[in-house]
Amino acid sequence: MDNTDAALRERGERFHALHQGPQAFVLANAWDAGSARLLEAAGFAALGTTSAGLAHSLGLRDGAGQVGLGQTLGNAAAIAAATTFLPVSADLESGFGATAAEVARTIIRVGDTGVVGGSVEDTTEDPVDPIRPLAEAVERVEAAVEAARTLPFRFTLTARAENFLYGRRDLRETIARLRAFERAGADVVYAPGLPDAEAIREVCSAVQIPVNVLATGAVARMTVAELGALGVRRVSLGSGLSRAALSHVFGMARRIAEQGRLEEVTQGLPGVELERLLGFDAK
């Protein structure tokens, strides 16, 4: 991928434009360079990274601080470099910093990887008290936004309210957080785990900037068009594809181990076809 300033500016503007509607689009989350190339070949308009997909590929636990910033940046750079032209947004978890200033430095470092967007959560990585106080979360979003605006290309900053993922199923509080993140300058707001269509509609009506939802639970039972009609502008697949891939491999492997069913290994795409999808010339 071309990472000149001109190319980054073009991808940054194209990624921003995708959020302006009127239709929702899918942000397909890749976990490595190979999956990024396959998702590009499948026809998606933009890619995201996935912290869970990266953690699981490394044999680590997601959301527990086991994957460092360096690993996350390396993964983002590899995914961005693997595509020929797609904009990529990075899953930056809670910003890899104890302070707002450290979150800002994370955004600056992400700007060197070739990605043109990133998301920051309001989580603490503390299982006892997983959600940050609102004022602290807003300060971190403000710092991320300020840092993003110093980059030489448009960087789409997504602010995430994680209440529902951590069992705090308070829609009013979630909306209050998203509105605060909007006032802090976020380009996109994101509340993964919204329970139903009415909650999604309420969130979309409560803010003036694009809303991202996660394809899980009730969201995954709707179509992209249906979500767009509710006001959604971006649908993230999250770790769904990486979990599906690992689950499929585990199922095949268990049948081989338990039943000796060797034909399982012939169920994948032929090597020539896979290499074509990865962008290599046929041998």
C-alpha cells in the first residue's frame, strides 16, 4: 500500500465519506495481513482491526492488557500494508495509556502505521470497575481528537461507550456518554451490545454524528439495510470473522483427532484459488 501523504489523505477522505450515508456500510475486521487481503477480495469498502482477533491469534486473552501497544501498532501496519487501497481503522482498546496525554501519544503513533481511523473505549481493564468515570472518559476522547487533528490527513476518531458489554444495561447512561463524546469532538460514536432495534433507533436519534454498531446479538439478526433505516451508518464485524475461522478450524481438527476423518483437510479452497484471492499470480 502507498503510504505517501497524498495517499493517506485520499484514503482518509474516502473513509470519512463512507460515514456520510445515506446507506450503512460494513467495516470488516481483519486480524492479520492474509485475512485483510481476503476481505478486500470479498469486496468490502473498508477494514478494521480487531483486538480480540489479534489477541487470540497470539494465544492471549482480549481486554486484559496482555497485548501491548507495539503489537497492536505492528498488526495495524501489517493489515494496512496488505491492502491495495482500502482505508483501515484501528481498534485501540482504551487508548494504551493511563492518562489523556498518553492516549494522545497513542493516536500520534497510530498515524505512522498507514491507518486512517481508530477507536478509543471508555474501559479501564479492571474487572471490578470496568467503566471509566464520564469526565475521565471525555478527557481522553478530547485528547485523542486533538492529537488526530494534528495528523497530515483526515483521521476518523471513534469513541466507544462499553456499558452494555460489561452488563451495565442502562441506555440513558449510554446515550449520555455518546453525547458527551460527540461534544468532545469524536467523528463517530459506538455503543457495542445494544439490545434491540428501538435502542439502536434511540441512539441514532440522540446524536448528530455517525453511529457504529457491532454485529452481535440483535444487530446480527438484522440486515445492513435494516440497520441503515434505523440511522446506523457503520456496522463493525468485530471479532466475528476471526472467531468463526478459529471455531471452524477447531471443529475440523477435533473430528480428525477423534474420528480419524482425514477428508476434513480437503474442505478448504484449493491452494491456487486461495493464492489468487490473496493477490498472487497463479503458478
